[in-house]
Amino acid sequence: MGRGEELAGVAALLREGRLVTLTGPGGTGKTRMAVETAARHPADSCFADLSGLAAGADLPQVVLSALGLRGSGLLGAHEGPAPLERLTSALAQRELLLVLDNCEQLIADAARLATDLLAACPGLSVLATSREALAITGERLFPVPALPEPAAVALFAERATAVRPDFELRRDAEAVAEICRRLDGLPLAIELAAARLRMLSPRQVADRLDDRFRLLTGGSRTAQPRQQTLRAVVDWSWELLPEAERGVLRRASVFSGGWTLDAAEAVCCTEADDVVELLGALVDKSLVGMEPDGDGEVRYRLLQTVRAYAGEKLAESGEEERTRQAHLRWFTGLAAEAGPLLRGADQLYWLRRLSADHDNFHAALGSAGPREALRLIGELSGYWLLRGLRFEGGPYARAALRSLPPEPVPGLEEEYAICVILGVQTPGGREALAEHYAVAEALMGRLRMSPCRLPAVLLLWAPITGAPADLDDIDLASAEQWLADPWYRGLMHIGNGFRAEYVLADMAVAEREFLAATAEFGALGDRWGRLMAAGELAVLSYRRGDAAASEQYSASALQLAHELGATEDIADQLYARAERRISSGELDAAVADCEESEALFRRVGAVDNVGRPRLLLATVARLRGDLRSARELCAGLLEAEAPGWFGGDWQRISVLLELSRISMAEGDPVAARGYLREALPVGVDIRNRPALAAAAEVVAELLRVEGQPERAEELSGVAGVLRGEGGSVEAAAQVLTEAAQEQGGGC
């Protein structure tokens, strides 16, 4: 109300510069003005609420979450980049207005983040809201003024009518105008005052406000006016509450980002409390906000000022530790309840529900001791995996492990292994947790042979170790355990499929296993399992010459990835489709897929996966005769090696093979032979038979160039064996590596 002129002024500043900060005391309407400005802005916009943060290190992750930059990919690299690196990569080439709301409690960290992002992302503009300036170069300030009296009166009347339908402004116009003036036209204070009409008249409200402001303005002149005004309003509101409502309000301050009615019952109330009545009373008094969650339920929130005030009262009450432990127990229990339900027909609902409490899980981890943290991290691991947040628990896991000896925790063996897996993937984690990792490696040798209570322990371990080579080692009793649970039956089919495809080169068995997995996961309603299977069936169908079936499976995988909101999986599927399109000669379509895949990988900050579509672009450039561009792309990929088995080791081999082909196209078989020797040394990991088959084709090409047609035919046969056309794959792999290491006829 009454903000048209101010909105025009903010828009003008954003046209002149890339950083605008809305300043002013709490309650002036900075957030509302920022939201409206973003809605009117010509470019895309994103709103990041920083009010729930307690540590500046979490700022980049909060912005990533606000941008929706998540994904999940089972076959991705096992060491992800830091949140700030991911965020910078995601925004580097985007035109975006980023709203950073409520910067004041982390002002220095917010200033550093804004500086780093603006320096690295030329298309980015930042609109910040804060009670003080960020104080960095290039910042334009826009002090948000109080509401003019007509708008303030209209706001009061609207809120007053909501709590007292018989309110008529004309009867109390003088008192209302006085209230608005005394409250400095601050929207939050006006709304809190209007809420009191449930029990007081406007004149009584005006008289009481006068007393409170006179008391507080008699204090230090160096104190900020906003602190005086808002504290007076909240103090006064607090004093009007009965003790039971005060208890609920102060305990609610431990929530971060909102809560449900069930959570309030568990955390905020004693046995004698009626949570519905008490929470409803606080909603009526505008001390607690309420909003639908989209699933027919309601979530509650505290305004930042009220939450801070209630937090002080909680600390004074002596209840803080007990309340935080209740909060930890509730959210650990919620994560445990959701775990198995994330693997069924209600998967999407539970993903939304856990996402809504994302900040609460972080707050709970901040209150947890080492064993409690292990348990909560374990319970959250499935959610993090599906949402592409698998590394989010790394810092918490590492902190917990620092307080524990390097040995499995009795009763929490799986949780311990998960924490080690996550912890070693933090910067410097492998070295810092070397003893824990050695213990976890031995522990996983046992855990991976039978179904686990927390399936994510197996899925998080897989990208570290690669395709399974020893499933035959599972004994009969363990196999019966796998087969007894339908979800684990599906997972066992997935594992068997990958083993058949990558290790045994038996494509018929692989296809049969992935089809069986599709049936199992389909019966359960698990989209993740169907996505994994559909992606591989698209590959296998294409290899056996059924392009139509391949396209159907590919479309299904993409649809499932969209339903899960897994941007990284969408990028994975586009990359895989681009590979097939290159093989079919559809180069323009392949380039389109590669460019979209690369953009999506960058969008989610998955810089370790960006190299995959870029390598395909190098292949297209070579096929089109642009050898210079192809070589430049490959050189860049070698400089930016990604870690991991699937995305790191084998990507490097693939880049070297492409460089060998580029060298052949340039007429330089000596250089081509050098790249082959580097790519395929004696003892190379042979668990990726499709990639080895592609390598054999490159060796065959070089042998033809070197004038060795008979050897070339032999290597073509090796490629066929490695593609599953019959023969000993171990012998074929040995022939391949020996041929790659030969001096060559052209040397």
C-alpha cells in the first residue's frame, strides 16, 4: 500500500547499478518491497531468505536451494564442489536478479558473498534487504521510508477488520491516525497493534503505545530507533500474553524456517497445553504466521523480530536445552519415518515434506552430540540422495567423527559408514579422516553384501568404488534377504544389470535385469528406481539396434527426472541421448542436447560433470572437420580433471581417446599412439567394458592408419567381444592393452 513511488525509485537504481540495498529498521516493509520489485523486474529473479541462518558458511547453500539448483545422479563424481563454487558456476552465465533478504544478522558474510558473485557473474544483479548497508564498492542504498499516513491507516483498518469484523474506521479515525503516527508508520508495528483490537479498543491501544514509547525513548540516544520501536511493540505484545501462550511462543523460537502442528505439539507444549488453541491464539495476535503448504496442511512461521525476541525469553527461562533436545528428537523421528516412504508411491509427497523442514534439520544437527548427529545424518541420507544434496551433511558428519574414535559405533554401524563417506568428500576430508575411512572400507565390505536398514549407504558408496564386480560372492542367506524385500529386489536387479553391462559385457542379461528392476520399482511407485533402469535400457536398446525403443526409454527417463525435480539427472539423460545422436549422425540435435546438458550441469553447480557434454562437443567438432576447436575442448578438459570412478577416471581416458582420433585426423599417428598408451596402460581398470570397446575401436583405427590391417581386424573383433558379442572379455581386454602399448608401424 502506498509504495508506487518507492518501487519506481528502486527499479531506477537497478537500471543504473548491479547492487541495491534496501535499508531501514525492522518492520518497514523491506521484504515486501523487494518481492514486488523482483516480480516487476524484466529478468528472471530468485528470492533467498537468510533469516533462518545461524552461520555464514551456510549462505551459498541457502542461495543454491532458493534457486532450485539440485539434482541427483547415481553415477556422478563422488567429490562435489564447494557450495560457493557451485553457486558461482551456476550463475556465471545467467541474467538474474537475486534477492538476498534479511542480511543484517550475517552482514559481513552477506557482503562477501555479494562481492564474490557480482565479480564472477556479469549478468547478475543483487537486491539486498538489511537493517544496515553492506558497505561494499558499487552499492547503491535505498532507505525504505515509513508508510505515509493514508497508507498506514488503510493497513491498520484492513488488519483490524480481519480480527474484529465490526470495526469501523470512521468511529475511531482519530485514535487510528495517532497509533500510526506513534508507530512511525512501520507496517509490522501497525499490524501488531491492529491485532490487539481483539481485546482492546483503538483508543486503549493508542494510550498504551504512548506509555511504552515514552519509556524506551528515554534510553540511550546511540541505540537504533528501530530497536527502540520494535522492542517496545514486541515487549508490549509479550506482556499481554497469558503464560501458556508465552511458553509456546518462546519454545517456537527453536524452529528454523517454520513448523507444522504436529511439530508444535512435540516441541512447544506441555501435557496440559492445548496446542491448537494456544497456537491459534498466537496466529490471531499476528505473532505467528500461517500459510498452506500445498498438500492440504498448514505451516507456521515466526517473524524474524518476534523469533529473536522469543529466543531471548527462552534463554532466560532455563528451558532452552530441553526444548532443543525435543526439537532434535522430533526431526530425527520425522526423518526416520520418511525413510522407507521415500521409496514408494508417496515419494514426491515426502520429498516435499522434508524439503519444507530443510532448515530445521540443519538446526537439529547444530544441537546434536556426535552419536545423535550420526543417527540424524543416517536418517537424512536417503532424502539428500534423492534431492541431489548428498554432500550437504558432509561438514556435520566430519564434525561428529572428530569426536569419535575410528571404529564403528555399536548399533549405528550404517550411520557411521554414511558419515565417513560424506565426511571424506569434504575439502581435505580424505586426509583428515584417513583412519575412519580405513575402518569404513572394511565395514562396507560386509555391509554391501546384504540389505541395509539405510539403503543410501550402498548408493553413496557405489560412485566411490565403481561397478560391482563381486556380486557372485553374496551367500545364499544374504541373497534370500535381498529377495525378501521388493525394493531391495529392485536394487539387486539394478546392481546385477550394471555388473552385466560394465563388468561381464553380457548385454542380454543386463537388459533382462533392468527390465526386472523396472517392474519391481514400478509396482512400488518408486520413480528413482525406474529412472535408473530406464536410462540404462535406452542405452542397451540402442546398442542392439532398436532406436525406437531407445527413444521411448529415454523419454521415460527424462519424464521421471522432471517429476523428481532432479536437474542433474535431466542433464545426465540429455548427455546420454546426445551420445546416441552422434552415433546416428544427428549432429545438430546432438549439439542441442549437449548445450542444454552443459547448461543444466552449470545451473546446479555440478562443474565436475560439465566435461561430459563438452567432450561430446569435441567429438562433433572433429566429425565436422574443426580439429582446432576439438583439440582446444579436450585440452581444457584435461586441465580440469574431475575426481571419481565414473566421472573422473573414465572421463580422462575418454578425453585421451578423443585426442588420439584428433591426431589421426591431423595426420599424426605418432601423437595418436602416445595418447593411446597414456589412456590404456597395463593394468587399467577393466570394469567398464563399453568404454573399453570404444577404446578398441580407436586402436583399430590407428592400426589401419599405421598399415596393419590384420591387427586392425583383430582389434575390431576385440571391440565386438567387449560389446558382448561373445568371447572371453578378460582375454579381449588384455589384447587391447597390449595393442595400445605397442610401438606401432608408424613410429
